[in-house]
Amino acid sequence: MMAMVVCSAPFLKEFLRELEERGFRGWTLIPKVLGKGGSSDPQMDDDVWPGYSGMVIVHFPPDREGDMRDLLREFNSRISPFKAFMFRGVEEV
């Protein structure tokens, strides 16, 4: 399985630390992404829309789905912007 998380850059270290503490060891960080979510202001790192987000892609076994879902819901309840997507049936090649 795979999760893709986009969150405000100041919270990336906290999220990565929590991943490690909960035993999720396989992740990739894209430290700066720009864009606009459906319910948040744009983050374009410019004078008009300051700030940017980061993206974390996490690969984990299917039996950890519930643990990942709990972690994502916890962060979603207290961090903004924070958006997470989970993908099943991801093939590793």
C-alpha cells in the first residue's frame, strides 16, 4: 500500500518523526510542492500566496493500513493544510 501526504512545510519534521516512531520506515520526501487544495488557500511561495507545502510518499504493507489511517486522521484533525490519500494495489517493480 501507499499513502501520499501533502502538508504545510513547518509540520514535515513532526510528521516524519511520527512515521518513524510508529514503525513506518519506507518513505520519500519531496520538500517543496506548490498548489491549491479544494478547501485551502493556495501555497505558491510568492508575495501574493506565501508559504509552501511538502509531500511525503509512504510505502507500507497492507496489514498496517489501520495504523496508517489512524496516523493520517490524527494529523488531519490538527494541521492545516494537510491532505492524505491512500492507494491499494500499488505494484512495486
